[in-house]
Amino acid sequence: MAFAITLTAAQAAHASPSSSDLTKQINAASSQLEVIVESYNAMNISLKATEDEQKTLAASLAPAKAALATASAQVDTIAATSYQQGRIGPMTALLDADQTSLIDRMSFLDLIQRSNQRDITTYTETTQTYGERQAALKTTQAKQAAQVQELAARRTKIESDIKKLKAMRTTAYGSPTQAGHAYTGTIPNISGSAGVAVRYAYNAVGSPYQFGASGPKEYDCSGLTMAAWAAAGKSLPHNAAAQWGVVAHISRSDLLAGDLVFYNNLAHVGIYVGNNQIIDAPREGEPVDVRSINRGMPIYGYGRVK
């Protein structure tokens, strides 16, 4: 997804710092940037899955190779035996047999034939399995390399956009203060794991926003909710859309402290703390804080961590 801040610092210099148009452009750029940050987080999740897949495939190659060696040895033995017997193989054994032992010999030869066929079939299947895993590993390695490269490119682009956004904010409002003030009010006494998550969120108030961060000093939106619930022993992915995919979906009337509130078509998420308030890591230049649940973004839905 492409993203560019069209208003440069030079252009902003000609605008009044109190210009409503400039403020609107900054807010629009910030919202667009958050969408890109969450897509960056989603790619990080995809990369981790690819890395896990690669490890699994690599680990499976050793036993597959050992099985292939065993099957190859068995087939080699069959081939060598057939060569040594030449034209006087099973048929000669039958012709040389006397009538009393003929049935026994036929049964024995049939058993050998079936055993050989099993070995040959095993060799064929093992060879195919090993080859498929080798090919899959090579494909996965190439996929991982491409993802790493794309991730690096996205990070560079985001950092460039953040630099432009900071220049716009400085022009409009003066030098920004990244960190805010710690929460000094009373933290609600909530029982259970939700209480642990909510307390963590309150303690994170004042922390600066940083894309891709999940604490303990900086956060982006899904990084904050992930860290808060990790403190309560629950695992969430570092991406708002992915978090939506693993929570139980509930109605607004069912909201309890600790539930997650999703915004802006799953580009943003915050943690509900009661009294129609959330705590979230909003966007570049704004610290983690307590806000109204109606924070100016369209609400997508509500979720409860399982």
C-alpha cells in the first residue's frame, strides 16, 4: 500500500501554524500512516510464520534423508540379488524342487516377491517425500528472503513518512513532546486477568508512540493491547486485524473493562477501561492516554480476549 505525505515542510512553512487546513492534513496523514504501520505488523506476523515453517521443514529433512538411505539400501540389495541369480532365479528354484516341497517353496517365493515390492514402494514414496520437502524448503527460503526485503523497504518508507509528519507537526505546533504524563488517578479495581491487562494499560499512559513497538517504553496501537494482555498471560498477535480474528466478538452493550475496541476498518485498536473510556497508543506524535471510546474514528467492533 502506497503512502505519501503530500505537504512538505517547505510548503507548510507558508501556512499559519493555526491553519485548520494544515491540521486536517496532519490528521489525515497520521491516519494513513497508522494503516501502513498495521500492514507492517501484519507482514511481521507472516514472516514469523514463514520462519517457523522453514524450521519445521529443515528439521524434517534429516529423518526423511535417513529413511531414504534405508530404503535405497534395501532396493540395492534386491538389485544385487537379482543380478547374482541371473537367469536361474525363482523359476529354477521351482523346477529343482521335488513335489513335496513345491507348495512350500511357492509360498516362500511369493513372500519374497511381496517383501521386495514393499521395499520398492517404500523407496519410491520416500524419494518423493524427500524431494517434495527439499523443494518446499527452497520455496519457503525464497519466500522468507522476499518478505525480509519487503519488510525492510516498508520500514524505510514508514520512517521517511514519519520524518515528514514530524516536520509538519513542528511547523504547525512547534517542537512536539513525544512522551506524555503518567496516569496519576485511581486505577479501577478489576478482578481476574482483565484487571491485570487494564492495570498494565494505565501504567503505560504517557509512553510515546513508536511503530512496531510493544513496550515496555514505547507502543503502537496493537503493540499496547498485545503487551497488556501478555501481562495477564494471554497471547495476542501484533496486528489489529489479526487480534480481531482471535477474540470473541461482542456487542457494545456487553463491553467490560479489558475488552478490545476496534476502529477504522481494523486499522486501530484500544483497550476498554470502563465508563465509556479506552486507553490506546493513538499515532505518531501522541502518547498513550485515556480517551473517550468515541474518539473520532469509526468503530468497527468489540472483542473479548478468550
